[in-house]
Amino acid sequence: PCPPPHRPTAPPLHHTNRHRPAPPHQVANLCNEAALRAAALNATHVTMTHFSEALDRIQGGLVRSRVMAPQDRHRTAIHEAGHAVVAWFSTNANPPVKASIVWRGETLGFVQSKSLERISKTRMVYEDEMKVMLAGRVTEEVVLGDSSTGASNDLERVTDMAYYLVGKVGLSGSDKLGLMALLGRRDRTGSHESALSEVTNSALDAEARRMVNQQYKLTTALVRSKVDLVRKLAAELERHDVLLEPDLERILGPRPAAAAAVVAAYAPKATPRP
């Protein structure tokens, strides 16, 4: 018999959350790269701009010397603008702080978000994260009328997250599977999946698919309601290649009050002195 499909038992990592704590050797590497960047530009001191460029270099790779075809560059700008707009207007999403269509390594573009220091996450937080992941694919469909393979990594991540929510932590929002941590269970042979019946496996697949489809519909509605801002942001990306948080706010306007309140709630607090 064919082996059961892989289903994640831990939440997926998100390459767009680029503010997570790093080990000391990675911090040292980042500092060295930023210093090299400053020296190459004959700067008198290292600035946050150099650190940002160093982070792009480390995580994304070298800038490609090959010029991207105009139609591919436009599609990439639309794709990344979709991610940024949906993240900007989703209450529980991590706030975007940078959008880029600079071609680095295998990465055509990215949206960098500020990771909020959450101790745990609710289903609503995960659902907004799923919307952000789906936004690139949805925006291509809404604005360009078709989609590309550029969303393959996004779809892998959103699928992993759906199976994690449904099969590991009981956050599907449905009572079909109940409060059962089904994934990761082993039978006596050590197999992860054979302990589950065919009916249960089918139910897992159906619930994960339902959750993704539900967020896809909500993402589509949000993108359609903000399509003018998507086009405006994409045009600015094509003009400047990289946009930072002040640029995003200038183009998109302030984030919704509820989203701003979430960010404020997780803002670092000064530790009172004894």
C-alpha cells in the first residue's frame, strides 16, 4: 500500500517573519555583513539601512545579475503587493515593514513582517496568517486574471498550517474532529499514521481543505475591496524596488485601529527598576 501523506505535527516556520531572536553566531554574521556593506559604500558608520540590506543578503542570497522580464517583474510586484495589503488590513497579522521585488537567489520578492512576541496564538491569529499566505496567489487571480507557480511555497505553508490546526491543536473551528490531537500518534510498529483509521484520515483531509477554502474566500473578498490600493502599491514597487514601513503607510494609509491596538499590546514594555 502507498504510504500515508506527510502531515506536519508542528506549526510551520514563516520566512516573512524576519525579526525572530537569532543565535549569537548569526547575529555576529549579520553585523559583519552590515559592516562590509557600509565599507563598500564608503560610509563613516553602520546604519540600520546597512543591517537591513545585510539581512536581505544573508536570507535571500545575492542579487541576480540577470534582468527580470517586465511581465514577470509586474507579476511579482502584484504578488508581493497582495501579501502586503492583506497583512496591513488584517487585524491579527504581523505588521509588514518592508516589501521588495529585488531578485535574490531563488526569491523573486518578499514582504518582511515584524514578529509580535506572542506567547501563544489563537485560531483568529492563525486564520489571518493564512490569509496573508494566500494573498499573493489570490491577488494574481484578481488583478491579472490567472495565477503562476510563484505561490507554491505559500501553498505549502498554508497547507502545513491547516493540518497543524486541524490535527494537532484542535483549532479547526469545527466539531467534526473534536478536541483530538490526532497527528503524531504512533501505533505499536512506530508508524505515525497507521494508528488512524481511513475514515479519520479522510476527515482530517476534508477539514484541512475546508479551512483553507474558507480563508481563500475571505482573502479574495479583502483583495477585491482593496484592489485599487494593491495596484497603487505594485506600481510603487515597480518604480522603487523596495518599500519600507513609512512608504507602506503613505500608500495604504494608517493600519486599522484594531490592528494598531494589537501591535501596541505586544510592544516591548520597559522593565521597572527595583
